Amino acid sequence: MAITIGLAEAKDNFSRVTAEVNRTGRPVTVLKNNKPWVTISPAAARDSSMEAVDVAIDFMDEYADVFRELAK
């Protein structure tokens, strides 16, 4: 799943965006005038054992609304 954000959002939330990139290992593409401008990616290569964690994070992100409903 590709992650893209606008330049203004990247600027306003740079620390949060970079922390998320570092935590998940997934790069974020920053758009300027709705066109890809730069990509923020982690500096260190991730361990392949983190693939299961990435899959779990993607699953939880995709179904977050369902989990919120079930938690009620």
C-alpha cells in the first residue's frame, strides 16, 4: 500500500511522518501540486523478520473501523 501526503501536511507534521516511516519501514511519497516530488524512507534497511509485523500493521490499519465497532 503506497502512502502519499501533500507537501503542506509533510511540512506541518514532519516529525510524526518521519517517526511513522521509521516505525513501519514504509516510505512516504510527498506530493507537490498533486505530483510525486520526494520520497521519505528509513535510512537503515529493515530486517526481513519484520515482514509479519508489517502485514499485521497493514491489516489493522485497513480494518481499524471494524475493530472500533467490535470494541463497542
